[in-house]
Amino acid sequence: MPLPCLVPKPVALTALDGCFRLRDDTPLRYDAASESARQAASLLATWLLQQHALRLPPPAVLSGVDGDHPSIRFVRSTTGEGASHPEGYRLRVAPDGVMIEASELAGFVHGAQTLLQIVPAQPESDGLSWRLSAVNVADWPRFAWRGLMLDVTRHFFPLAQVLRFIDALALHKYNVLHLHLTEDQGWRIEIAGHPKLTRLGGWRRETVLGHAGKPQGYDGRPHGGFYTREELQVLVAYAAARGITVMPEIEMPGHAKALLAAYPELACRPGPFEVKTTFGIEEEVLCAGNDAALRLMQDVLAEVLEIFPSAYIHVGGDECPKSRWKSCPKCQARIRALGLKDEHELQSWFIRQMDAFLQARGRRLVGWDEILEGGLAAGAVVMSWRGEAGGIAAAQAGHDVVMASNSHVYLDHYQSADKAGEPLAIGGCLPLEKVYAYEPIPAVLTNAQARHVLGAQGQLWSEYMGDWRQVEYMAFPRASALAEVLWSPAATRDYADFRQRLGPHLARLDRLGINYRKPDAPGHVPA
């Protein structure tokens, strides 16, 4: 049988003789010493039922006797290629059975996902069995940080849709969902100690139509919503079971208009303010000279830490205009009292207060590359979005970096040069092959500096994504290409080979009901 078409491409894939016949009486077995093996076996059973209507017997403890039929076994191992890596696995599909070996839950889940990709779309002619290619796979990721950012602020998406997104991430072996929760256009996380944040900041009265640069009026419809604490706990647990960490982002000190609609006294000038109905950079920001603004943000972070166990907490730090600070008596007094050079150093001081707060609680601060301006706390992680310059500077200074360049991984950009044939987007052109060509480690870095590049992630800013089908259309298959960039060895990446494997992979997306842009649609920039 031919080798299966897998995305992302594994480190090592070799063919064996024969095939494995998967039937509805195939036993699922798991290592009794590993709770992770049990969880992954249960997930595989769920996925086979969802995707192939194949109901296997409930998973049972591995006892050394598989019964009348070859089984699928999940076995804990900490040695050898693949299994020794915390996210790695070994997969053997043979006529006498299937075995997935891993040391941790993420590895078992990734191995199960690879096995799912080996299962044919259709059963054999008997309608009762699936013939799987016999293979050996040894696999582990190139980068530790493989993420996608979902903006639920410009447009709010219900919990069920975000859970659906997590399933799509798991299929592609991503391990970070960066959830952008607060913005000028809406506050999307319930904070029990400050209910006005969602009651007043969670809704805008209407939304601009057309592109922000050429507005065409307003839709006249209120838009909003937020996630309760319980919903976010469900989300975090659902993601964790699939090897994915949810990293929250609470924007500060800019992109805070929704917060200021609830607490106008925290701005540099008197309110009232309303949740922003247009897109673009907002001049109203938190007053960095007001102690109450810092206390509120730390109160918010304290509740965020109770919901999200992520080691990394994102605080934004981008696109914060300084015009209000320049004329604000409190901000100017703060600059003088601290002996700061200018408003850039004031923002750096503000971010360092949050960094100290998070460090004291065992977490690490992440911010967009503007947090470099005016100095950066030693433990902070820089997310480089304005090209690679910020990431290069941070890595050279010894800071950990996540590459998120708007040149290659902004999935809100057009997918074709023929913009008239595409849905409205923010701008730019990012075809599939350009995403696949991305190299997260800049060539100018030394080997020691390159070790500070944790990985990269794609961004889905939702200004022009008003419904979930459009989010999926903008994400896929570009996120499929990025998944391979982040998982597979750089030396094995080949765009022509990827395109050949992408056809069967898109059929998987079809079975899952995921909306995607057809790579060869009219107007698409050719390879």
C-alpha cells in the first residue's frame, strides 16, 4: 500500500508489509500505569465515532492478552526516537496490531491524530472494516511553541465555535491557542470583582460597515457577548485534554476603550466613553499615572490566573498612542517622580509592574514587540509582529521570542492578489505558498540566540470576520501550511510535496465540516 499523506509531515515515516484491518470489534488497550494513555485512548474512540461512525468497544487496561482480534495499544515509553520527547510519539501500524508509544499526554494525542489520518475516508467494500497502511512513524516537533491567535473581541464567537477551533488545532498538532479577550470593541471575559467590564464593556451599539479606511455607514445592530468563568474553565480543560494550552491576552495600556466605557475615571481625560464601533488605533488609553488603573488591571490578572493555568500570560502592550499621556498631569507627574526619560519609558514602567505581579505568582509575561521600547523586564517574552526586527533584537538581548510576523503569519490578510474575488480583509496578500516558505529563525541569529526563538504562531484578527465560516475560510489551509513549518524538520519541507499531500488533507477538513479556501480558486497566486 502507498504511504499515507500526512499533515504535518512526520520526522520519519517508513512503509511496512501488509495492512491493519480496523473493525468495530477492534480492542482499544491502554497502559494501566499511564492516565495519559487512558485519556488518549478515549479520545481516539470519540474521534473514530465522530469521523467514521465507527463505535469501538470501551478502552480497557492492557493485560498482555488482546483477545480475538489485533488491538490498538497505547503504551507509555520514555526512551527512543519520538517517545523520549514530551510531545513526541512512536506509531507502529502492522497486520498484528497498532501501538502508540509516548511519555506524556501530548505525545499520545499527536500519535492518535496521526493514526486518524491513516484511516481511509471510506471503509472496504464490506462496509465493516477499514484497511490501514502498515507503517512505522517516529515523530516529534521542531518548535515548542506552535500557536494560533484567535481574536474574539472585534467579533464575538460562542464557546461551541471556539471548541470547534480547538479540534482543528489538535488535528494539526498545534499546542497553543492564544485567546485575545479584550479590546476597544469589546471585553469578553467575566471578572467577578468587576462586573461592569462585561455589563458595559461587553457590548457595542453598532459596527462600522466596509473597510475601516473607507467606511460605508453602520449596521445599526448591537454586537457583543462574553465568556463566563465556567465557560472558560470548560474551554481550558477541553484544550488541555488535546495537548493545547490556552494563553489569555488582556490588552493594556492601549486598546482599552471597552474598559474605559465601564471605568471612565481610569482614562487621562474625563469621559464618558463608549465601546468603539469602528476599527483602527484608539487614542484613549489607560492613565499610566493613575494608581487605580494599575490596581484594576492587577485585580483582573489575579482572576485570569485562577482560570488559566498557562505559564504565559499575554498583556498586549501594542499600539498605545502617547498623546493623552503627554498632556495628562498624572502621567507627567509619574514620569518626573520616577526620573523617566519619556512616555515610552512610562509604558515600559507600566508593563514592568505587570511583569513583577505575574512573576511573583509563577507566571511569565508575554507582550507584542512594542514592549521593547523603553526597556524590558528580564523574564518577559516578546511576540514579534512588526516583521522580524523586534524578535531579532529581543533574541540578541537574551529574551525569549515568539515570531508572529505580519509579513508571513497574519491570516487576516487576503489570500490572493485578486482581492475583488476574496472576502473583505484588512489588507496585504498572504498566499498559501508564502506561509509555507516562512522560516521562524532569522538567519542573522547565532545558534545561541536562535535558542531563544520558542516558535511562531498565526494571527486571526477578526475585524472583517463576522461569522465563523469566514474565520475558518481565512485560517485554512494556510494554518495547515504553518503547522508543517512549526512541526516538521526544516530540511524535509518541500512545497510541491506539501501540495500533493494537501489534497487528501482537505478531504479530512471536508469530513469535519471545516470551511476552507480552495488553494486553486480563481485569483490565487500560483506556486
